[in-house]
Amino acid sequence: MACDCKNCIVRSLTILSDLNFGELEKVSSLIYLKSYKRKKLIFLEESPSNTVYIMKTGNVKTYKSLPDGREQIISILSPGEMLGFDSLYDDKYSSTAEVIQDAELCCIKKADLVDLLKQNPEVGMKFIKILNRELNRAQDRIRDLGLKDARERVATLLMTLFTSGPADRGPGFTLSRQEISEMIGVAQETVIRILSEFKSDGIIHTEGRNIVITNPAELRRWAGDGFNF
């Protein structure tokens, strides 16, 4: 499906925000929209890279795998953010990308994106800002893994997903206990206990894998500063 970048609901959050209407019309011809259901893999670690993505809706996690099957979450991406850009000048994707909330992605071929960056210095500067943001995010994640306890990590993840969702989605999302465990490096039994405590404290409401945030202020207090993944 073709994209209409001029009227895109997340354009102001992307590297395309500084382009004029004429430039946006040209870019729209290069971008196509794809929909992905929850659990769908977008690309695999070490697979050939030929496309870069911009998140329009939903959430996607990127992770790296160990030979024994264990996974380490690298990031959780929200609308407006770019996916696969770290392979722009490489032949392979450096991580695996999997949808955790049904998503729509704007797709652009790497060669077309490189041309766009060359022809538009403003877009190039935006791209540098994205790289800087990802570096800061990685540093924050290292800090969180080293300093935050299990309860704070669960709160950080839930707060990240809560604040990144579209307004019409409401305060809820779908996430299994195993997925939470994998994302934050905490045992699944511990995740179950913490979610039960959050539910007893009136911070969340759960029904199966559905989690609804009922007290965002208290959840934010537990997440602390810099809760974005």
C-alpha cells in the first residue's frame, strides 16, 4: 500500500518532518505501507538487509540471540521511530525484529534512503539525532540492568508501552509473562509475582495476557527517571 507522507499521523515524529510538500510527494512514491500482526517477524538477525522501516502504529522489539536460544532485548520501538537503520551501510541486519503489538510500518529501500539523506541535509541531521538517541537509550538500558531491581524494571517496561501507544488504543496492551521476562532479564516467576502485587496495589488490571494501566502516576513512580527502552 502506498504512503501519503504529507498527511501521516506520525510524520512530525520522524526524520521526514522537515521536508516540504514537494519533497514529501517524492518521498511518498518511494515508501510503501505494510501491516504486521503480533508475533510476526519483520527480519532476522544476520539476514540480508535491503529495507529500512519507520513505525506508524504498534510496537516492535529488537533482540539478539545466543546459540542456546536465549534472547537479549535491544530496544522496544514506538510510532515515529526507525527500524533497521543500523544496517544502512551493512549487508545484514544486526538483530531480529518482532511485532509485540499489531503494527503498521512504512518501508523504504536502503538505496532510496541513502539518496534522500544525500539530497536533504536537514534529513541527514535528523538521522544523526536518531543515532545519538539510540546511543543514549543503550546507555540508559545498561544503567537500568545494573541499578534497577526487578520491580522497577517491570514498571519501566509497562510505562514505556503505556506512553508509546496511540490515544485510541486506551491504557491497555497484550503481553505475556514470558515476553516480559525476556525483555527485562527477570525470571518469569518473579514477573508473575510483581504483576500480582501491582494488581493488588491498584496500579494495573489484568485479564490473561491483557494488561491495563489503572494508576499511571504510581507506575511512573516505580519506573523512575528515563523509563523509555
